[in-house]
Amino acid sequence: LNVDEWREVARRKLSPPIFDYYDGGAGDEETLRANTSAFKRWRLLPRVMRDVTSIATDISLLNGTARSSMPFCIAPTGFQAMGDPQGELASARSAAQHKLIFTLSTMSNYPMDEVAKAAFEVDPEAVLFFQLYVCKRREITEAMVRKAERCGFKALVVTVDVPAFGRRERDLRSGYTIPSHLSFGNFSPDIVAMMRERSVAGEEENIMSSISANFDASLEWRDIAWLKTITSLAVYVKGVMHPADVACAAEAGVDGVIVSNHGARQLDTVPATLDILPHIAEAAQGTGVEVLMDGGIRRGVDVIKAIALGAKAVFLGRANVWALSAAGEEGSKAMLQQMKDEVRIAMALLGVTTID
């Protein structure tokens, strides 16, 4: 199955509110459509008569300390146990088997120690990133960072594009709420109780606005600099869309930026990430800041196009959640294998043998 086919299987299997939560975007979903259509506007120009008997698809991030068998990683997506009972455990094992970097969401159903254990049992050298929302109560943030350090995560991926949650009309229409039997793996019971108390279908203050109430809307670049002072972990900033923010990121000491519009779930009508990627890559030249991206990747050729336009690696979000929801861990593994095969085939037909 290709990614679109995994999506269709997931659509038939999941309840409409849960499918729409995974699938939907903000507003009229113009950016959601643009994220995928942007890839279709670019064409690949191959060279011929090149020796492609040996192709190297592996990459390294963070000065070689984080290696991946492919130039794509698993993006942080929340509440994966809505799609499959094993949720993030299954995704982490799948990524580890394929020697791909896995990024765990703050909003995971399973706690980071259990997810790390699942990944390291498959591959003791698995590379894990932890996506972090900075909370108003800095002690909550610091506690999460300390736990990520203890659990063996290599980097923090700080999401910075959520001063408020976008208006996701599919969720509002469906009255989506998080199933009551699922856990908020990385939050203490008192915070979870507060979230659930405000989660009533049909109310304007639904579960997502309750969660966002815990996140710090006053977040500034100086807070990223503060984060760098409390941890030795690498720090990526996720949600950068304006080239001018690259200089701010470099000044704050980040290791990399992730070009992302939050899967088109925040502000509708912003550019597709692929369209803005070359501008971010140009702004990052000479700064030492790595550039990664997510959004709209459905094929191996999409990965290649993003790399050609300046990304060092890309992240797959919905693709993994759809495959996981459709067929559990085996679905995730199969989808990742197909993406790997597509990248290799594309490189061979382009006449290139390394990602660099």
C-alpha cells in the first residue's frame, strides 16, 4: 500500500471524529491541501550513465551524533493510541527496526520511559528525540527535560507555533474528545484531571483549548536560551516559517530549525512548508543551524525534493499514524519500508548515490 491507500484503510477503520482529528487541518484547510500539492509542482531532472550499484541513504544530524538510515524521521504526533492500542510503543519499535529517528510527542499516550524502553529493546542504539511544549509552570517543563535526559533521548524538539490552538472545524463539528480510557503519559494526574474537567463535547472550551491553557503563550527566544542553560541535550525549534526567525534561532543557540506549519493545523493560508523551505535554508547558510522540515510528504520522491531544496532531513507524521491505525505496528513497518524503497529507487533513477 502507498501512503494514500493507508489513509483510506485508516478512514474506514477509525471512528469519524478520531480520523478527522488525525486528518484535518485548520480553517478551510487551504494550507493542508497546499502542503501536498506543493510537491507536485516540482519535477526531478535525472542524470544517466552513472554507476549507481552502491547507494548510501544514511544521514547524520547533530555533528554525527544522531544517525538515521534514511533522510526521513518519524514526526511527533499526539494520542497515537487512538489509532492502535500500542500507540507510540509500536511506532518507536517500528522506527528502531528501520534505524530511523523517532520523535515522541509531549502529548503521547505512553510515558517517555516506556517508549524509550520499547525502542532500545529493538535497537540499543536507537535515536530518540522528545518534542516539548514549554509550560507556564517552568518546573513542569524542567521535569520533562530531566526525564528525557534520563531516558536516553538525544534532542529536544521545541514546538513554538502554538501560542493558541488553530480553529480545527472538523473537530468542532464532530465534538471530538480524547477517549476517557487513554492516558496522558507525560503529565501528572492533577494536570490531567484539569484537562479532562474542561473537555466537554460541544463546548467552546474543548479538550484542545484546555491543553493549550497549560502552554506558555508568552514564549520568546530568550526562553529557548534559558532551555539551553538547563540541559545538555540538543535543541531544535519546530514551527519556523519566516526566514528572519533563523537568525533569532541561531542567536538563541539552537542546533536546528524545523520548517513546519504544524501539519496545517494552526494558521490556515500560510505557505506550504516546501515553498518556504528554500528561503529558510538560504537564511541558515553559515549559521551552523541545521534545517529540517515536515508537511505533505507522501512519497519517496517527496523526500528527495525536500532534500534538494535545502532540508537535511524530513519528518513523516500523518503517514505513520495512518499506517499504524490501519494495521498496527506491522502497518507502520510496511509503510516505512515502502518509503525506503521509493527513496532508493528515486536515487538510482536520478543517478545519485549519496544524500549529500
